Amino acid sequence: MSSGSSQATKYFDAISDALDGLDTFLREDDSPLYKHDVIGAVVTNYLKRLRTSLGSWQNRISFSDKFRISQSESGFPAYQNVLDLDLDRREAKKRLAGLPAEDKIREEMVSFILEKKKFPTALQKIFAERRYLESIQSGLHFSPLILPRTIRVSVNPKTKRPYYIVHWGYYDGSANLPMVYMLTVEDSSEELSKLLVTKDGKLNEKEEVPLPVDGLLNPALAHQFDDFCEKNSSYSLTLSTIGTNLDKDFENLHPKQLRRFVLGPFYHSTITRHGEKVDKILQNVKRPENGWLMTWTLQEIYSVHEKPAKRGFWNSEPASEEFYINTDDLDCARQGVSNFERHALVPHEAYQAIYASGEADEIFDGYRKHVISGEQVLRNF
């Protein structure tokens, strides 16, 4: 997909509008996700990263045609774009040193136009590449793995253990989907307990914790936890599998709740091909810029019981969590979760087209639908 492609412009405009609409939905005071602990506040930061990446990709194709969309699956940029951007950021300084200064490029462009009476396409690409490399050095993008960050600390009055909320981001390479994970975990490490918990089982207010903290709050486990997130965040893994793996890999970490926010798929009337019925209906939207639909899923699993550790002469077992999976719900059982929510966001004009088609009940089956109308998002429309 090249910079001159009208398809590229349509795609970037549409997905930017979708992310803006989702951001509005999350930021409204009575938004169900904003009220839902810290989900809304956390996800908006990752949306900002994704928008920054989209802006960089749009700049990149002005000098390189290497940009691909997962048209038949997620509707999001293909994973290779994420890797390319990550590599460009790491090599930006070195590549900039090999390019002429901006003033020099401008002078050469003027000379070329005066002498050749043509537009200096090659020089324009060099100029665009320099601007691109300069812009990505300081920007916060959506990388393959956005390392964990601790944002809240407290103490469980029952167990007298410190617990904290950690989140991290992951762009799945197989499904081409951006995801956000949020974990509530108790820490039974002796050193951390001494530091953070008072004798009466409350949070030690004298010990200042400068939140947010990059990485897991426990420094002794931080690097190991980073590695765990890199290896255990794939979309193909159920939350029950991830939670169980975490419980087994860290004797002193006790996962109590794990959430996963999956953004996508994204449907577009003329670009995506993974939802034929939806795509066909969206093609009937009068204004093409409104011919899209964004979906997302929020999954959750939580522990209902902690099996105490066993200390014996011949063998011992660490404490382990018993996660609740709602087997009464076939979708929950299939996903390995306690519960989940599916949401769909659509411009009002597109919603009207879907409703007029008579297929609205089927298309939105199982989804909480939200409609963009002007500057507002009408929830549960």
C-alpha cells in the first residue's frame, strides 16, 4: 500500500476515527469501562500509542511502500509493520547520520527543480525519510511487547500480603491484534512484605512508592516477569492457561485477577475482506468515510480459592490458585474465562445501513453495540 493510494488514505482516516470514538467512549465519566476499576484509564494510554504508530506508518509509506493490512483477518496493520517500526526506532540515530541535513536537501531540491524543470521525487523521499526518523525517536509507539508497569499498590486485609495492579501491551504476531493485559497479583515475598506491610496488616504509608513504577514492583522478580509476559501473552493462549503458568512459574506471586482487552477485528467497506456480510452492507453507506465498524473484547478470569502450600519432609507444594471458569456459558468455557464482554462501535450512518439490511440482529448478536453520533457515543444503542 503506497502513500499515493486512496485506499491508504481511507484506511488511516477510518481507523483513526474509530480509535477516536473508542477513546471518547472510554473517557466519558459514566463509561462502564472507565468505572470498571482502571480499565478505561489504562486502555486509553495504549490507544495513544497505537495512534502514534499509525501516524508513523502513514509517514513511512511516503518513502516506502512496505505497509500491509491484515485484510482477511483482523483488519489491523500486519505484524511485520510493527517489527519494522520497532527496528526503525532502534536504528534511527544511525540512519539519520547517513542522510544529508534538512537544509542541504532543500537546497538540492530547489536546484533540481530549476535545472531539470521536474519535481525531485528521489530527494523528496529522502526528505520524508529524515522527517520520519526524527519523529519516531521520541514517540511512544505500540511495540511488539510494551513492558509491564505497576500502577497501584495496596494490602489484602485477609492475607496481609501486598498486592498490586500491573499492565502491559502485546501486539500478537499471528492474529495481528493489539492487546492490553491487566493483572492483580499478591506478593508473598518476605522482603517486600516487610517493606510494605505494617504489623497491623496495613499498607506502610511511610514507605513511598513512586507510582507508576516501570516493571513489576518487586525488583527481584521484575526481569523474570518481563520474560514471562513476552512468552505468555499470545492471543492463542487462554487466560486460564496464562494465569496457571504464572502461578506455577512464580512461587511468591499469586494471581488473583487477569484481564485481557483485545482490540479488533476492524471492518471497512472497501478494504477488509474478513466479514463478507458486514463488508457488503457497509458498502451501502452513503458517505464512504463512515463505512466501518470496530469491535473489541474484554476477557476476565479470577481466583476463587488459594490452595495452601504444603511443607513436608519428603516433598512440598507451593500455594496454588483455583481459577473460576464459567462452564455454564459455552463461550466462557471455550475461551477459558470467568466472563467476557464483546463490544461493537459504529458510526450512526453505518448503523442505519446495517439496520436497514435486516441483518442487525445477526451481525450484533452477542455484542454490546455503541453508535457514534456527532461528538457523542450512544452506548447500548
